[in-house]
Amino acid sequence: MDLTELSKQLDNNEHVRASWQPKTCGNIDIRIDTNGDWYHQGVKITRLPLVRLFAGVLRFEQGQYYLVTAVEKMQIQVDDVPFYISDLIFNEEQFIGQTTVGLSYRGNIEDIDFDGEQLSFTLWQNCKAKLTRAEHLRVSEKAVIEGDKLIYNLPATPLKFTLK
């Protein structure tokens, strides 16, 4: 079995991954930088299937990110958020986002937060994502000025955010 096949199996079994509750085994020297690039022992991981595999078992709980399997749970370092959305589509109730590591996610509009400056999204296993700069600019084109405020309208949704 290769990494791509294993990743596909994980994609189809999110409910199984959610049931995994192993004890924390410690830390592993894996870091996700502010660009969403993955590193192991300071060396960038360039094999995208391996990054996707790790991304598929990533979980956020109690303020920390972990790689979680059925038998191990290892804490990793995330500088900002682990995922960046490079392509985003909305309808009235849901969004579909394509991450820069090639994973797609369908979420509810309620899974979108706004901190006054940018949007963030809650994906699988409570992992967070932000928009890439290019996607943020594309979506921001829908913003309108109302008085002294910039109102950020999400396309095809009832959501509006006021930008500072």
C-alpha cells in the first residue's frame, strides 16, 4: 500500500479517526510554519502524499495540535494554523474549501470565524485554516463601503463581517 492509497482510506473514514482516543506519547519534531509548510527535524517535507497523510490524522484539542493514530498521539508545533485554503466556494449554508496540501473540506457556515481582520475556518478534528493571501484578496473583492465601515459580504451567504 502506498501513501496515496492510505490517505484515501483515511479520507473516507473520518468517523473512525474521531473515535481514536490514545494516550499522549510525547512530542515529535514536526512543525507547520506560517505558510503551511511541514518540516521534520528542521527539513521541509516535500513529499505531498506524506504531508496529506499527516494532515489526515491531525487533531486540535486543548489548545495543541497532535498527530493521532489508533495507538499513538504525538504533539507537534504549529506556528499559526496548519491549513490554508486556496480555493473557496460558498452557498447559503455551507462552504467547500481546497487546502494548499490538496485536501478538500465541506463545512457549515457556522464553522467560519472573523477576528476583525481575517476569516478563519474550523475543519476536520477541530483543525483551523485561514485563506491564502490570493484567496483572501479574491473573496475581499466582494467587500463594500457603508459609511466609515468596510462590510465583507461572503458570496451567496447571509454572512457579513465588518472590517476594521
